[in-house]
Amino acid sequence: MAKQILSGDDARHALLKGVNILSNVVKATLGPRGKNIVLDKKFGSPTSTKDGVTVAKEIELKDSWENMGAQLVKEVASKTSDVAGDGTTTATVLAQSVYSEGLRYVTAGANPTLIKKGIDKAVDSVVDELKKMSREVSGEMIAQVGAISANNDLSIGKIIAEAMDKVGKDGVITVEEAKGLETTMETVEGMQFDRGYL
């Protein structure tokens, strides 16, 4: 199969198109008033979700260059989900903005390496300021944050607060899909192996 080769502005704009397509779909799920997106699955019934990373993972574009741009943003959402567990839609919107503004400056003749260094400095500065502004949360505030992350479901927020209280700030919380209709919490002391010789 023949390879399509693009460079310069053509390549950057093709990537931008993919970044924008994926980001604009995911952007609709942002915040407590975000909209649900219906995903067509290859097998089974369609799924409705407000989770940015779930929406992003389902998007594949036909054009290979546009798809590369979409994959870049998809990677941002996945990394955010792995590290923070939430904020994937916000990370997607930020990635779209950084790419489009960076492209604007590169198109105007700016040095991409200097832009990258500037972005790195800005990130360090913002992270330092956020650390100064941060404060420890507990009890009721954890329940509120948990409820917001769970589409304003107060019962899930309460369970998250209980779990955080039991395991502490260095503990691990794992969420699994239940076999039935009831939402429950199970605490495991020590280590748990799902498979093995025993």
C-alpha cells in the first residue's frame, strides 16, 4: 500500500483537524451540565456516557493524518485518566487549545523548540501555583467531589467518601462493575490476588 507523505503546514493542519474533531465531541461532556454521548458499539447495544476518555477511546477517523491528531489527544485523555482518574475532558480541551495556539505561532514563524520550552515553563509555574492554592479535603467535601464525578449521584459520592476514610490518602480504591443492581463497598486488608496457584 502506498504511503501518503505530508510535511510542513499541510501535515500540521491535517493533525489539527483530527485534534478538533475529537476534542469537539469530547468537549460536549464537560462539567456537571455536560451532555451524554451515545456510542455505537460493534457488538451489543449502544452505550450512553459522559466520560470524556470513554468517548475519546471510541473515536477512529478515516483519514490517517486526522486520526493521528485524534490519537494525540486521546493519549492526553488516557494519561490523565491513569494518573488522576478524572479531568479527562478538561485535559482534552486544554490539549486542543495548546495545539491550536502553538500551531498559530509556528505558522507565524515562531521557533517550535522555543514554544515548547515556554509551555514547559508555564506548566511548572501553574503547577506551583495550584499546589499553593490546594487544601486538604475530608468527609463531606470528598462526598461532594465524588458525587460530581459520578454525574451528581449523592449515594456514590457518599460511598467514595467512606472508602477514602477507610483506606486513607495513600490507600488504593478499585471500582468494579457489579453483577447485580446494588452498589456496595468491600474493604480488603493487605494484598489480594485474583489468580494464582492457591
